[in-house]
Amino acid sequence: MTTPRWVVLPAALGMLLVALPLAGLLSKVPWPGLWELLTSQSSLAALQLSILTASVSTVFCIVLGVPMALVLARHGLRWLRPLVLLPLVLPPVVGGLALLFTFGRMGLIGQHLEAAGIRIAFSTVAVILAQTFVSLPFLVMGLEGALRTAGASRTMRVARTSWSEKSRNPMSRLRC
């Protein structure tokens, strides 16, 4: 399969949009003192905290996301998909505010937790919740697509995908 020529320029611009900020970041790294910086006590503590929170949020994503993907794939609850995808389309500030308004000291759930002596806002638990909130949709959507087509032949998968797309998009039924 060949790639149409017209996609090369937008693809190159997209790659630049990703690569240039990384290059800008790398241009500001103090290379001569990098090893001392990376092995400092504060850097090692930050790395340890990052590994801990990422590991716990990964477990949460698996424990919560696999059942969600299974429900989406097997029961076709179409109203649930936009809800699952919402963290992907929210600006980071809005997602953070949503989490704060839910788990903060005066939040929907946070005020009850605070009364019980449990403080989530601005803690390691808050970081884990934020990472799970952002990562969960990626796992659910990727796994849901795989589960929907699991066990089907290639022809059946193409037919399901094509039929599903045609039933959702009336314009796709028109032929030019």
C-alpha cells in the first residue's frame, strides 16, 4: 500500500510539532553537570515517587479499565464511550479542576473524606488519581476495540467495522 503524496507535508509538520519542543528541551539541559543533577537526592526522590505513582495508577487502570472495556465491547453501551473519552478531550486545567472539585477539601467526595480525616488534595493519592484519570481512556479504548473483534475472522472484523461505520454515519451510505 502506498501513501498518498499529499499526506507527507502534514505528517512532516506533525513530526516537527512533536520533535521541536523536545529539541528545545534538550538544548537547555546542562550536559556537563547532568550526572550530578540526575543522582542528586531530590532527583532520586522524584524518580522514586514517579515510579511509585505510575505503577499504582497502572494497576488501577488495569483493574478498572479491563472490565470497562469488556462491558463496552460486549454490551455496546454507546452512551458510555463519550464518558470514557472525556478526559482525552478536556484541557488539562479543566481535568485538574474537575478532580479538585471532586476530591478537594470542599469537593463533592473530598468534603466527606476530609470529615473522616482523609485528605486527598495535593497528595500522592491525588497524583495517582490524576494519572489514572488521564490514562484510563487509552487502555479502555484500545482494549475495547481488540475485545470486540477477538475470535472473529479478518473478513468478519472488516465487515463489522464497515457496517458499524455505515450505521453510525448516514453520509457514508451515499456513493459518488
